[in-house]
Amino acid sequence: GAGVSQSPSNKVTEKGKDVELRCDPISGHTALYWYRQSLGQGLEFLIYFQGNSAPDKSGLPSDRFSAERTGGSVSTLTIQRTQQEDSAVYLCASSISLADTQYFGPGTRLTVL
Amino acid sequence: DQQVKQNSPSLSVQEGRISILNCDYTNSMFDYFLWYKKYPAEGPTFLISISSIKDKNEDGRFTVFLNKSAKHLSLHIVPSQPGDSAVYFCAASAPSSNTGKLIFGQGTTLQVKP
């Protein structure tokens, strides 16, 4: 079946612009996660959703970051007023339920000039 | 505070030999550990996992060992194949926290030479 998909695959933007990243999880997966990987670093956990609810937003790097999930499916990660330090690969994962194996999408490479 | 550490950024082995990738953790609340493999321009792919109630889990050429007292786990690949060349991440979670949050190490780049 189809895996996790993310769009766009690459995004180049200018400092100060807003960007929206999209994640389509595996059908039937109730849990969804966002991570980011900066150059030479491991994956950094950002936020998780159980259904449409995100109980803990403390992993988001700043208040410029927000995420939502609608219909228990698609999720968007929005970064407002992008900064150069936001440049990274943003990865989305989903699992059947919390604590089950997470399956990752290919990521969105964000470059802020 | 790096709770999961992979101290070897890279590893090179000959095809057919054993690859051993190491991972250390500091948080004793972690009770579930995973290894992911990542090729360039792709997302991480789940490889193998182990629960803290076990000290070994095997799946084909891949075996993960867990030493809870040392807070150390390792991934053994035998025999290594050129297609195994990738970045390997270990990850840990505390399912008891009920968040699904995975804490990843920095990754080890494995090169298997033909």
C-alpha cells in the first residue's frame, strides 16, 4: 500500500516568508509525528498528533512554528517568518497508534536564503 | 543534553564481514529501542527493534543487542552487503510516557566495500 507522502519535496524560500509543509500519513494510522533533521544532526522531535489532537506542543522550536491535522489524516506544518536556522529536512511519520512502529515519509528539504 | 549517542560518525567494512554499530543512552526510563536505516534523499526506514525485557532480537542478517546495565545497544549486520551502505540511526522511546516520541542518535554512516 501507499506509504507516507510529503510535499513539496524541496522548498527554497526567502527569509521572512511563511511556508507550509504537508504530510499524508498511511491510511488508517491514527498517530502522526513531525521531526526535523538539521545538517549533520540526528532527528529532532517536534510534535505528535493522536487523531486531530496535539497534546504537547513543547517540542516546537519557537512560536513561529505551528501544526494542525484535520480529518484524522493530512497534517500541515507551518513556519511563519522563516529564518535561516529553520533550514533542515522536515520529516513526517505515522503509526497505527501511539508507541507503534513509526513509518517515515521522504521529507521536505527546506532552504531559507 | 544528548540522551541517545552514536559516537562513531562512520564505519567502513568489507563485504561479507560483520558490521557492528553502537549506541549509548542516558535515560533509564527508555524501554523501547529501534534502529532505522536511511538512504540519501529518502526518509528513515524501520529496521529492527527491541524491548527492554529482552537482551537480543534477531531478524535475518540483523541482530540487535541490549545491555541495560551499561545503557548500551548495538546492531550487528552479518554478512554485510554493499546495499547495506546507508546512515543508521538508533532511537529510543519510553512508551510509558504515551507520546510515541522517539529520541534519535546522530547517526552512523556505514560503507560496505565490495
